[in-house]
Amino acid sequence: MSEVIAKWSTDISDLVLEDKVHKSLYSNPALFEEELDRVFNNTWVWVAHESEVSESGSYKTAMIGKQPVIVVKDRKGTIHVLENRCRHRGATVCEGKKGKTKAFTCPYHGWGYGLDGGLRALPKPEEYENILDKAEFGLNSLRVESYQGMIFATFNDAIEPLEDFLGGAKKWIDLFMKQGGGYPVKVLGDHRFRFPGNWKIQLENTTDAYHFPIVHKSFINSIDDQTQEVFDFLDGDGYVEDLGNGHSVLVMIPDLVDLDKDIDAPIPERFAQLAAELRDEGMDELQVKRLVRAVGGTGFNLNLFPNVSCSMAFFRVLTPVSVNSTEIHHVALGGEGAPQAFNKKRIRLHEHFQGPMGFGTPDDGEAWERVQLGSVSGPDGWIMVNRGMSKLTTSEDGNVKGAVCSETGMRAAYQQYKKVMTSSGKE
Amino acid sequence: MNQINPQLTLAVTAFLNLEADMLDNKEYHDWLELWNDDGFYIVPVDHDVTDYSAAVNVAYDDKEMRELRVARLTSGDAVSTVGAEKTVRTVSGVRVLSEDNNLIAARYKYCLFENNKNGIRQFPATVEVKLSPLGDTFKIVEKVVKVMKSAQHLTTINYLF
């Protein structure tokens, strides 16, 4: 295929190679529509953490690609993911980010649905006599499975079980969930923003350590010397592993992979005040050390294809809005029932880097906007993801492993992308 | 407070206009001087929160964080701020909510307009301030900027509100 034709092609096998992807992947609207169908409507998509729907009637609205859904816990404790679409004339039956309710009532004609999505009642039912069976007109329900409190849903009933899909990523999710410092991980709130760029620019970024000292220089300058050393990881022993199915892990700070280890290490100076506050809240010295070790999160970014990352101390969630617009959520995490000083410190650390006015995110956003703007230049061209390809090794778990600043994770994601975009069946 | 104290409203408005003009003209170090040392600059995500310290905010800055933020905005190291043009801020509808000798609470309408490469972006907000009188001027004790859509989705922001 000639290079100029490639610009307009939607044949992914020509556009996604092992070491590079065609730049039209960021800007071709036809490809975007295909992605919504083949990627987002046909794989496991993260929708919520169980702490967000912890009680009977707690709900959260979410998006699967461009489709609005409701994540809700019913009276029996079962979590449902429901299409947010009245079965009568299509209106959403639930608005807002989250809340608690006994039922979902359509604002248009008053059809009422239970927490499990079942159609319970509707006004003036006599006109439906013999023509509408309520049992068949509940809110459409998606397949739902969870792992370690992370709730995923899919429109594809034939897809493999979630745990099979997560595969090699499960070990890393287990490690990530240790950051409650002895308490179950809980969502504390989130930042939400949009950037004018394609969703895959964000997908790549969470596995990109190479940009950190360049883009985040102003953040690094804003932290103390001790923390600067922690974040000086490009020359360290970090690495990237391809975990299969498009998932990858970028280990930046190997010492912070397992937060249950080295709990007895001395408390760093920068957390001395936190330690004092924890002691004031009645924590014994072992608890203090465990909480201090967990407060900054883990030393790795686990990138789960296609829409969520367990990123050091928070969940990064992406939602495609259009071919050149993407919504990002930075979900702050803490410990359920953990000392207030611990959760507050985690929130302050989160705000420092993340969100629309963090010391990190706006600079990422500038770089991503420039990628979207610059990538359309020229009739043809490629996005290079070949960094580190000549120095790959095999990890202890038998995975492809590259240097910390290699593009191993991007290659993993794009090969999965290629697989789902070219598969003949919807699987 | 239903009674209007025109002189106080005028003085508060003049102070808030001064603050906005400093930010439009990137006089960030002068802006830092407007603050009480114990003051907090807050941009909440959820406008209905009562304890901002326990919530995730877009910004929750004590003195140290305000100084770090100004250092970031002025250092030239942050790629998002290097090309940031001057902004236009409007302040209107200032209402003094309460006053005593030590603290004045006021609320006003506010909009930040930004010339961004993707177009002119605007951030309408309701701002709540607490001011401490100092001679013929004030020090800011608390500024809470409730930006529209902060709970749904913003864009990245390369300025101070």
C-alpha cells in the first residue's frame, strides 16, 4: 500500500506495525467510529470501584465509549451495570455523577425501574394491556465482573471471564491495592477534565516514563530534594513489562512495588509531620510506618487496556468523546476507615500533581494537544513506538521486558488494539 | 446581610478589581502579598462541600503551595505556561455578606477569559472571599472559586483564578 493511501485507510493491519503506528490513528473519524464498536463495545471496560457503590441504592453514572450507563448496588448487594436509557422513548433515567436512590424514574412519562433495572411500574398501564410485558422491558443490563474491587462491564456477552482478560495484570492489581496501608482502598473523589486530543495519546502516556523529566520539570522543582531523588528514575532499575492482552506495567520505583515490604524503614523527613499526626490519632509505631510507606502510593503504573490505569496512587480513567476529544478522570484513593491524617495527606499529594490545576497535568495536556495538532502535518507519517526494542529481555514472569523509558507498554497496547480492530468475530 | 454599606462594598470591589488586574497582568509576586499568611486559596471540585480540607479540590493552597504555584507559573519550566497569553478577568455583582471588625465575607461573579490555541476559553465562576481589613486595604483570608463545570469536566488550566 502506498503511504499516501495509508492516510485514509481503516485497515489496521497496514496502520499498526510492531514499531510504529500511523499518525491517522489520532485523527481519522472513520477509525474512531470503528474503535467505539470494536474496542469499547466489545471488551471489558472499567466503570467504577466498589467503594463508589458501597450501599444498597448507591449509584454512579459512567460511560462505556459513548454510551451512558448506571452502576448501582441493589438491595441484595448485587452490583448491576444498566444502560441509562428508558425502554419507552429513550430518555436517561439517571443524571448526575453519583447518589443514592430507591428507584430510577424516567422524567418523561414516569416509567419506574428498580435497582436491578426491572420495570416496576408505569402510569396508566391499561393502554398497554396485552401488548407490553413488563418483564421484558427492564433497563438493559450489561455483563459485570469485578476484581479487587475494580468493577468492569461489557456489552459483549461472549467475552472471556474478566480474570482471564486481566491475566498477568492481576498480580499488579493485588500489589496496587496494598496502598490502603492496612485499610481497604476507597475512592475519595476525582478530578475530571477534557483535552483536545485522541484517547490513544492518553493511553500511551501512562506507560511513558521518557517524558517525565522533560514535561514535568516544574513539578520536580516544586518538591523537596528527597522526593526529587525518588522521582529521578530514568537511570534507575525500573522497567516495563508487557503483561498480555494490551496490559503493561511501568515500574518507575522498584522499592515501592510491594508496600508490605520494608515497613520498618526509617520515616522519611518529608512525612515526619504526618507520622506525628498519626501518632496523635492513636496509631502504634508499626501502624504509623505502614501508613507512611503507603501514603504516596506504589512505584508503578499499571496500564489496563483500554480505559483505566492504576497509576501510582490513583486511577486514571479515559473516555473517548470524539476523534479529537478525550475526557480524563483522576480518581483519588485512600483507606476506608483509615486515619484522617492519612487520607488528607493522600488528597493533598494527589492535588499537587493531578487534575486541571495540578503541577503535572496541565503540562501533560499541553504536550498531548501538540501531538494532536502536529500529527496532522504532512500527507503521511508515523508515530514511533520503537524505543528500547533492541534491548528487550524476559522478566521473571516470562513477559517481554524493556527499560523503564522503553515504549514496551505502548507496543503492548497497540498490538491488542490491532487484534481487536482486525478480529473477524466480536470477541 | 440585607443592609447595604455602600462604602464597604466599594472598598471591597476596588480590592477585588486590583486582585483580578494583578492576575491578568501576571503580577504574581504582588498577588502573593495580598494574602494573609494563614489564608487558603481553594478551587473546589464539588461546590457543596463544607470541609474542603477533607475533599479533593482542583486547588487547595496554603501559603507554601501558593508560593510554589507562583514559582511554577513564572519559572519558564512549565511548558503549559510558557506560551500563555494575558487573560481577561471580569468581576461584578460584589455583595458583602457579613462584616465585623476582623472579617468581611463577600460573594461575587467572576469570569476568566483565556486566548487558547483552541479558541477563546471562558471560566465563569462564583467566588466567595473572606477579607481581613488592614488599614485602608485588606488581606485575603480565604478565596473559594466555584468554577462552573468543576464537578463535570474542566480543561487543563494554566492560570490562577
